[in-house]
Amino acid sequence: MIYVVEVPPQGEPHAWFAFDEEDLLNKVAADDRLAAHAIWDCASASELLDLFDESPAAIGIEQRHPAICALGTQSGWDTLLYRADYLQEPGLYAPQPVRLVDACRAALRQRGGQWRFYEGEQHALMAVDAPDTLYDQPGGWRARWSLRQQLIAVEALADDL
């Protein structure tokens, strides 16, 4: 699981979780101005053409989809390309890998406030009591408490500890 602690500019801290990376993307995109595929996507140039029911061998393909054809020619038709509009030029598909979690982090940080991300239950459990500038500042106990309550809710932490 992936755990997220949100401390908005206005309002109370809130902690939530995602079962996996796909669930994280869906939850982030549900409240974002960008669609999920703009927050993060991974596809080959061939797969992008498939979205238009086209193939690299189709006659006149270079005129109908010049940008996708340029990607296919430069990177290879089956090379995975990554899109992450909050981390790179919007709409750009590039061969440099971008982790889905990093793209979601960037989308959430764009909203303002402060955030903490824990990739895995063990990481989140250790954070409950670990020193952290967010949690240790005046009023930061609310954010720590929110994480603790989320861990109790998913039964990762006993409520008597």
C-alpha cells in the first residue's frame, strides 16, 4: 500500500492510502485538473497509434500523425515512452523513465500544502514515531495523528499502542 499525508494550506491534515500505484493514480486524478493519462502514462509509439486505429505501416501515416511517427522513428516503435505533465513539458512522451509514484507526488504537490508519501506499510509504520519537520512543528501532531489513525483503520497498527 501507499500512504499519503496531506496538510492543506487551509484546513485539517488528512491521511489516506492507495492499494497500489494504479489506485494511487486513479485517486490523484479524481481530484485533479488533468486527466490520469496526463498525470502519468507509459506507452510505445505503436500503442499511441493504436489509439487512433492506425499502424506504423499505414499509407499516409506520417501526414496524419507526424508527432507520433517522429517518436517511433527516433525512439523505436516499441520503446516505452513516458508522459508526466507535472514533471516534464506537458504532452511530451519521452524515453526517460518516470515512476508513476513520482508523477502522482508532483501532481499533489502542485496543489500546495505539505505532503508525505510512504511507499509501503513498513515505511509508514516507521514514520509514525520518527522525527519529521512536518510532524514536529507546532500543530504538526495533527498530521502525525492522522497517519496513525489511517494505519489503525487499515489494521496495520493496533489501536492500543
